[in-house]
Amino acid sequence: MLSESTGVSVEAVWSPPEYDVLSTPQLGKRLGMTVDSEWPNDFPRSAKWCPDGTAFLMHTENRSFEVFHTPSEVLEQLKDTSVENPVKSTVIKQASPILEYLWYPTASLNDPSSFCFVASVRESPVKLLDASDGRLRASYPIVDHRERQIAPHSLAFNVTAQKLYCGFEDAIEVFDLGYPGAGIRLPTIPNKKSKDGLKGIISSLAFSPSYTSDVFAAGSLTPTSGIALFSESQGPIPVMHLNSGPQAGVTQLQFNPTQPHILYASYRRRTEIYAWDLRNQMGVPFQIYQRSRTHYPTNQKIKFDVDISGRHLGVGDQDGLISFFKLDTFESLGLGEMGDGGADNWIGNPVEHASVWEFKAHEDAVGSVSFHPLSPWLLSASGSRHFEDTAQSDDTSSEESDDEEPNRISRPKRMPQPIWDCKSQDTQGHQV
């Protein structure tokens, strides 16, 4: 680019967002979801920024998506109390429950052609939806041996964004995005009776963010299956198994954006997040990020996120808390250098890390957190199903109808979803 003052060509340098890890984030804005009069128990389940941060997508309990527009000029107004709500949104309803969704890798509000996402909706083909108006751009069907439509539990684009990988029971379906229609099935087990391979529902998929690698990770909800690494060029044959983690179902996998050899995983009914350095061929996790040990196990799927610089990890919990961790590499922990025998022969115990801060963000479970890709903003979504026990005592139970349900869903608190300001500050207290 040319300098306006000198006319000399200068190189543009991009710097990742800087987060203040020494102080609690400040509330930027609470964004209310659109009220659905036909669904009084509605709440947000999760939310994700699009790749350039110009919008975010929220998945709600009433089988809908809501797209919020957050270009840079809108983000600058979030802390302005005189502006009531600068964020516009669009609701995209679905006919059945939503299992998973994923932004297209280059989606941007500024580029209508790429502003889209894929969605897995029960008993429907995988949908490629326009994020502007919800119209269907393409569909990718997965059909079982009974000619039934299967909705995958996990979605992932490969690094070149040419193929879509969909995980379901005992298999992964691969679609060429340029040719909607039938895909190629990669079985994760040799046969139904086999004890080998990755058995059960493929609950999470993640590609290594490196153009020199075609490796992707897949995790199963079956506790004994764990995590397997595959290569696009080698098909359904795993190149490595990571079975040294806890005996629990995998709920999320994510690679470090700047260290593509580091993989993070969370598990069902576990509060820890495990980290593997895939250059270590032993398949042993080298770090464990431990939230407060007062947390109790939960079956709720709580999604974590790693910021674009690969230096921070954020995760919520069922009590409304958000924990923030600083991420380390194998070398920074003093465990050795790859190639000198340090990491290759390391089979020691994982290093445990506590959060650098933890703060009360919600009054309900935090279903997800998401780092803005270009600015130090953290998006969180909160809500869960609530049940109240209406069972009567033995003296009165006989007077009630036999078909009356003993438990009923109570209305959760409909709290607006916040965006947190995590800007770091210099020594004079100015934002940088």
C-alpha cells in the first residue's frame, strides 16, 4: 500500500487483538434476542462470530437462527449508552431441531456471495443457507440404508473450503461444495461388529489450520473411542489415535490457529480441557486447563474458543462463570524442543493450568463463548432448559390424573446476550 504523506510503498502489518488478562472484562452491550410469542421458553444455545467479525450467528431453542450485524462502525457504538441498540438482526426459522451449524470460512457481511453458513437440521439434508435472508443455496443429503435423511452431529470445512465433512454414527460424509448432491462416505469402523476404529456418533470434527497438512481430528461420543487423526489423502484409515485422555465422550475439538500442531479437546461431564502436541508421537496430552474444582459435571454441551492469535482460551460453565486461560506451547513449558529428543520421548504427566481470571457473566449456563477475530471483544451466550418438580405427596397424588406429567418445563430467565470488552490498556490507562 502507498503512504498518503510520502507516496512510498509501505508494508501493511496486521496485529492480533490484545487482551487484558489482569482485569475483568467490561460489559460492552447486551443484545436481546427476538421474542417468539409461540415459544415462551426460548433461550440462546450458542453463538459464533463470522470469520471477519462483521456478524455473528445465534442458535436458539425455538429451532431458529438469528444473524446479528456487527460491522466495525457498529462495534464502536456498543459502549455508547446514548445509542439504544445499533445492531440489526435477521431471524431464520427451521422446521426441526438444529443439531449443528458452521459459518462458511470466508463469510463476510461485506461480501454477499460468501455470506452464508451450513446447518444440520434433524431429518433434513445439510443446508447451505444465505445469512442475509435465510434462503436455501444448496443441500447435501445423507441417506442411510433405510432411505432416511440423517442430520450430522458435527460439521467442518477443509482448509481450502472446497469440501464439507459431516460426522454422524460410525461414519463421516464428505461433500464437494461445488457439486451439491450425494457425498462420499468414510466409515470410521471396519464393520458394525468391530471393536476397532472410531465407534459411535462422530460428535466433533476439526481441521488443522495449515496449508501444508491435510490432517483433521474426529472425536466420538462413545467413551472408549476417544479421538482419531485422519488424513484427507488416506481416507478412512486413521494416522493416529489419542486415547490417553479421559474415558468420556468428546464434545468439542479445536486446533490452535497459529500452532496447527496443537489440538484442544473437551469432554462430556468433565470440566477440564486437554491439549495435545501432535508432533509428540506418543499421543499423550501435555497440558490440562482446569476450571475451578468447585464445578460439578454436566451433560450440557459447553463450547470453548481459542482467539485468533492462539494465545488465549475462553470457556463458560453451568453456573454462569467464564474462565480465561493463557495458552502455552510445548517449548515454552521447558519440556524440550521437537527434534532433539525432548518432546519425542516425553511421556510424563500433563502440566495443569488454572485460569488467569474467572468472572460471573450470567445467571444461567454459558452455552458458548466466541472471540472476535479482529478486535478484543468476547461474545457469550447463556440459557438452558429448566425443570420444576410438581410431584405431589403420597396423600394427594391419588387425586391427580394418571397422565399428568410429574415434571414440567419452567420458563428460563430471558436475559440479553452480552458482548464483553477485553481491551488491554497501556500504563496511562488508554485503550490500545
